[in-house]
Amino acid sequence: MVYPFDYLKHRRDCSFKQAERARRIENLSNYHGTFTVSETQVLDRPIEELVRDVHKQVLQPIDILRAYGKAALKAHARTNCLTEVMIDSAEAWTSDGSANLKGPLAGIPISLKDSIVVGGYDTTVGYSSNVGNKGAKDGIMVQILKDAGAIPYVKTNLPVTLLSFESTNDVWGRCTNPHNAKYSPGGSTGGEGALLAAGGGRIGIGSDVAGSVRAPAHFSGIYSLRCSTGRWPKMGMVTSMPGQEGIPSVFSPMTRTLADLQYFTASMVGMKPWTYDHSVHPIPWRSEIIKEVKEKKKFRVGVLRTDGVVDPSPACARALEKVAAALKQDGHEVVDVTPPSPYEALDIASKLLNADGCKTFKSFFRTGEWEDPGAKQMSWYINLPRPFKWIYYAWVRYVRRDDVWAGLLADWHEKSVFQQWKLVAKREAYKARWHDWWEHDAQLDFMLTPPNATPAVPHDAMKDAVASCGYTFLFNLLDYTCGIMPIMHVDRALDQLPAHFSLGKLNGVAKGAYMHYDADVMHGLPVAVQVVGQRLEEEKVLTIMGRIEELLGDGRYQLMEI
């Protein structure tokens, strides 16, 4: 379709979806108003307890759904976190045999990133060209969830392109951070971050290709686990980059509490997802690893204070030090580490992820459709004529003398198959170096890192901070298991930049991040740490997160009240 008809169709489809959502919410008359006493009691309980009561028939799934459905609508009113509101269908699923109420997630409402396919509902991924793409059947991910007893009730907002730590698109609008509406809840699974932080749900699922379940957990103040590829199912979804496997995307759990993250992950793996999804490794849940980690007296912990590209801001450095100090005080060996260059990983990963010249995610756009400013920066530069790119590169390297930014700009072109294979070879060699360093040089039990250089970014800041994703992107390349746990909030009295700080002296990546750091305005935003294990160490990472939270005691993170 050609302009202006393509643009008019885009606007009509966006208006249709927003009106449809508003109508569905308005029609849910039982889900408005204040919480009842029994609903408040449901919202306060961990999912393991709720499941036990469903199994005993002490509690009905419809009662859990009504509590969380009402909470979700309240969270949406604050943050615009929801896309497809499926509560009407979910009511039927609680009683018509669709969900297995003997399963490990019996009766638990679950929120889903908009990219996950639910039968009878669109999966737009924020593109208006996907409006009307609903299928009759649930995707494999949702089939597993219903067989476990879970009740999908809402889908959540995300950024168009799925390549941003913000969550905005024309179809559904802008999602905001529940702690401060001027800031992003994270991305690309930002709607989940906002919903769970505001208490509109307890468990959800997102995807992560460069930090997309971890940045929202850090920005919004929830818990998440970035599983290694093959540990969590990934079939039954729509994406902005089908066929992209240079840095594989993984689907992973996100929750409001750590106890729920542990129980949810164990329950999902316990469903033997490899019998549904060919991409899942047949690795059962390993309780013996949990026992071993719980009983271990002394860990050797590596602390990554900086990735050498963007030093963590005072708030993020303070959170990291708080956890490192607690571990050291408990008798663990805590050492600062300098692993193989994280900058090299950022360079390899960014070029692999965009090896198609950004053509795939651009192919779904209609005329005049809003594009995330960070993704737009990448696609604009990659498609500049090479002589202009060389002039800019030369100016950055030789005039500004910024080798870090210039190195990322070099060869920022669409890749041939030959060039992509060379990048894959570099990726595999880099992963081998990291493995050798971890096993033979550092000899670590786990690592601690910042999840990002700064807390949440203000809206549209990804135009400047698009390359500041190295603390998460590194572990996508390595395919390591990572957990995010909130630790504290930004404090304007403690987290100011030092007097000698100079924005002009920073490299281009760091400058893009720090130009939006302001401890006064950010006061009260969540700050997390990242707990890192090696590949396929989900049980270990979750158990270590539990031990850290125990050490923090009364000083642990306080969740936002519902």
C-alpha cells in the first residue's frame, strides 16, 4: 500500500486497538473499585501458597483472577502497561478445563509479553501491520502454561522493534515507570516490569536479546532470571527479527518477589517443556544443586566494578557495593575481577544482532509509524552512504580521539554471509576465552555486576543511550544465566555525581548514558544488581539470590505498595 493510504491504514488500526482495549476494560464491571478484604489477602500471598489452596479447593481460581485482574487494571491506569486484556476469556479458562487445576501453577494468573501468542488475540508486537493477526490456537508457550494450571489474563507493552530499554509504540502508546511517570519502566519487556512492580501481577514472561527482562527488573524494581538458551521454551511467539540467531533471544521469567521467581522457574522446568518444544534441553530441575549451594560455607565471588566502557553511576555502584560488603562480612571471598574485554563483546554482539543492516525490523513498519529513537539511530547510521560514515568515523577517532565510540562505528554496515560467519567465529573464540578465564584464572562461584550503568532512563533517552547496554548484552553473547534482584532506591543525598565529574571527557557511549543521570530527579527509582552464573546454572543463580537476600535482612529492597 502506498502513501497516504498506508499511513491512514496505520492510524485506523492503532485507533481500533486502543478503542478495543478501552472497551474491554470498561466492560469488566467486577474489576473496578477498591479491593475487598479477601482480595487483599490474595494479593499478599506467594503463589506457592495460592496453588496449595487451589489444590485443596480452599480457594477458587476465579477469586485469584478477580484480585489480580482488578490490580492489573489499576496498574494500567497508572502506567499504560497492558496491551491485550484477556480477563473475560480468562474467567472461562478458570472453569472450562482449559487449565489443569492439578498442575504446579493451578489458578495463578500470568501476564505475558505482547509477543507471546494466545489463541483468539492479536500479537502485534507494537506494529500496526500485525493488527488482526490473531490465530485460533495458543502458541506452545501458552499451551505449557495452561497445562501447568496457569491462567493468562493480560499481555503487556513493549517497544516497537523490541530493541530498546523503553516501551513505546503507536499501537498501544507509551508505558511509564510506576515509580516516576517521566521515566521508562525498561524494555523491551517494560510492560511486565511496570505491571509487576505496581502489584498488578506476581508472575510473567518476557524475552531477552540484550537485557530485555533484566533492564525492566532493574528500572522498575522486580526480579527476573535470564535463562540460558534451551532451558526455557521459546516457541509460540512473534518477533521483530525472525531468523536472527547471531545473538539468540531467550524467553525467561519475571516476578514481583524472589520466592515466586524460584517457584515459577522450578514449576516451568518441571513441566518437561522439551516434550512440547524442540528447542528445550531435556534437563530436569536439579534439586541437588540447590542443596549444595545452600550448604556451601564460602563462595568465591567476582565483582565487576566496570565494563571499561561506561563506569556505573554512583547509585548503581552503591548497590553493587552494598551486596559485595554483605557477602564479605558473611565470610565469603570477594574479589574485583578484570575478565576478557567486555568492550570486545559489545562490538561483536552489536554487529551480529544487526548483521542484516536493520532490514528485518524495518520491514514491518508502515509509512509514518513512530520508531524507537535508539533503534532509529542504529538503522539511520547503518544505512548512511559509506563515504559519509567514514568521515564521521574519522572525526570521532582522530579529532575527538574517542577510540571506544569509533571502534563501535567501524564496520557498522550490513554483513555478507562471509562477514557474518567471521563474526560468529569471533563470538565462539571470545566465549572460549571467557570460559577459560572463569575456570582457570578467576575460579569463581559467581559474579556480581551492575545491570546497567544508570537507573531508569527518561522517555526518549535511548536516542543517546542506545549503546549503553554492555552489562547485560555481554551475557547474551556468553549465554550465561543471570538474575536481577532490586537492592535499594536512588537517594539524592548519596548518589550525586562527584564534583570533578566532566561529561565532556567521556567516550561517546558513556556520554549518552550520563547525560541523563540526575540523582535529584531520579530520587526514589529502583536500583538492582546482577548475579551471574555460567551456562545453564539457573538453580544455582536462584539459590545464590536467595542467600544474598537473607544476608541483607531488614535492609533488603522494599516493594512498591499495591
